[in-house]
Amino acid sequence: MKNYCTIISLFILNFYFSQQTESLKAIKEKYENAIKNTEEEYNKNISHNISRQEKSILFSKKTKELRDLDFNRNRDYLNEISKIKPSIIPLDSSKIIKNEIGEIIAVHPKGSEFFKKEFMANFLGDEINAKGIIACKISFIIETDGSIQDVKAISDNEDFSKYAILAIYLTQEKWIPARLNGYPVRYRFSLPLTLNFE
């Protein structure tokens, strides 16, 4: 009976965290569609024979709408990130393969370069108020089903850390899990990140 309750608890926790990630993806999709609609509406209106002044007014209106959409998207992202709790599932470090030890390490199905590009596309660096070089160490666990959990970012800049965590959660693909003795195992992945803000 105890094992049965444990399995149900783990299933519920896994469902909870996967829903959090889905919520972030839903926010991303919502605002991508809104931005696309705003661009299409502008292009439709600009294609008519209108004066320079009207074009300027339309451009200003579009710019304000896009800025507002950006602001609202980032606010929604940060609100959702604040709801994501650290993993409640206790970590048994003996079951997490570290990079140096893993028989078969976890890999992104489209390769590490694709993952890095997707991460950077999701990273909202323009929202960070910073100057100079900022370094951050990101780590997360790739579960046995390939999902990402327990994302952490350590940096001197809190906004940088929040947006780094968000960018990881917004990645689309599940990973190919690490394997030890032929069985999928949890895997801690680390990603150093250094950006220069001018």
C-alpha cells in the first residue's frame, strides 16, 4: 500500500510540474500569435494608399502595441515562473548520473547546438538591466521520461537568473534520457552562460 501511495504521489507531482511547463509554453504561444496578428494588421493597413503622416501614426501605434505585448508577456512569464516550486521529489544523488560518470549521458534529440540556439531564442536578454559581463551557471535535471525539472540558475543578477530559468522551461523538446546499465536514470545537466551587456 505504501509503494502504491508513493507511485501516485510521484505521478501527481510529475503532472503538476509538466503542467507548469505547459503553462509557460501556452503564454509563449499566446503572445507569439498576438504579435503576429499585430504585424499582419499593420501590413494590411500600410498596403493601402495612405499619406506619410498616416503611415507614421500607424507605425507608432504598432510599436506601442508590440511594446505593450512584450511587457505583458514578460509579466505573465515571471508570474508563472514564481509559481513553479523547486522539485519536491527528494533527490537521491546516487541515482543522478553526473557528466563525468555517465555510461550514456542525456542528450537533446536535435543536438546541443540546436538546444543552445533554442535557449538563446527564448532568453529575454533585452529585459535585463545590466552592464558588462554577467556569468550564470544553470543546472537542471533531465528525468527518466526526458522532461526537464528542478531548473536552477546562479548569478549575481537576479533578473538574469530568472530569465535563464524561463528560457530553459520554454524549450520544446524532451531529452533522450541518460542510461545506466541499460535503464533510464535521472541526469543533472549544467550549462555555463556568460553574456556581455553593453
